[in-house]
Amino acid sequence: MNKIVFSISVSLDGFFEGPGHDIDWHTVDEELHQHFNDYLRTMGAFVEGRVTYELMEEFWPTADRDPANAGPMAEFAGIWRGMPKYVYSRTLETVGPNATLLREVDPEQVRGLRDAAPGDLVAGGAGLLETFRRLDLVDEYRVYVHPVLLGRGRPFFRDADSRQGLRLLETRTFGNGVVLLRYETVRGD
């Protein structure tokens, strides 16, 4: 059965953005970027909130046309264009090619998208995470911890009304100091 996987980069102190929406502290070298490509290529679709979608759509559709973006960066541009995308937004009027605009998170619709996809759904965006988490839609977390303390910024996890058990599936340390922590959600089935 397909899963809904949240994938995010965070600082060691738990922020996914620094002050002013700053993400220039992300330590993405060729090894890590290739890892992202190898993992994301197997997904069935990207699921994103408006902010994440706009950030990605601004750069990736044409990134491989720039000779400076060779190797894994150019490769990801093709993955981005080819992957179906589901974008949650109440304000966007349209979305780009291979994307579907959705207004509200309907748990049954999300499960239907997950079950119909040719692979797992990979989701991104802190606001979307809070909604999916509250509705018990997150099956797995892939947290990439970057070797930096930001001191302040926007935290990845916000306060929640209940505790959620997790089971460690994988850890991996990359040469640049980034550490992958991969967990699955433990449910009381």
C-alpha cells in the first residue's frame, strides 16, 4: 500500500526556515541532491501547499536549461516536470503543467489520491504538515537535519493536541554533515 511521506530539511534546532523565510543554510551538495533524485523519482506524486509549490515552480521547470545547473540539479528539473503534483491553495487561481489545484484537505480524497498513485505521495510544506498531521494522514517522516543552529525562525513542528508514536526506519549520514532521520507513524490498529 502506498504511503504519504513528509520530507523536510531542518536545522539542528528544529527550524525549516530562518528569519525572513531564509533557506540558504540548506547544505545540499551533489551527494545529497543525487539521494533526493533517487528517492523522489520513485514517488507517485508531489503534494504541496501553495508556498512550497510556488517556490519549486519558480525555479525547477527550466532549471536544466542553465548550463550552470548540471548533474543532479538538471536531473531534478526533469523529475519535477514529469511528476504529477497536487497543490493545496485557497488563493491560487491556476497551477502549472502536470499539477492539480485542490482547495481543501479532504481526508478521503487524500487517501484516494494515495491509493490511486503509482507510488508513495511525497508531501512538503509546514502548513500542510500540520493539517495532515491533525487528520492522521502522515505515514512516514523523512527529516533531513542540517548541521546549523539558526537560533530562530519558523519551527517545523507546532504544538499538537496529542502525542504521536514513531518507529525509526533508517538513519543515514551524508558527507556534508546532513543526517537523514526516517520514521514511520505508529498507529494503534
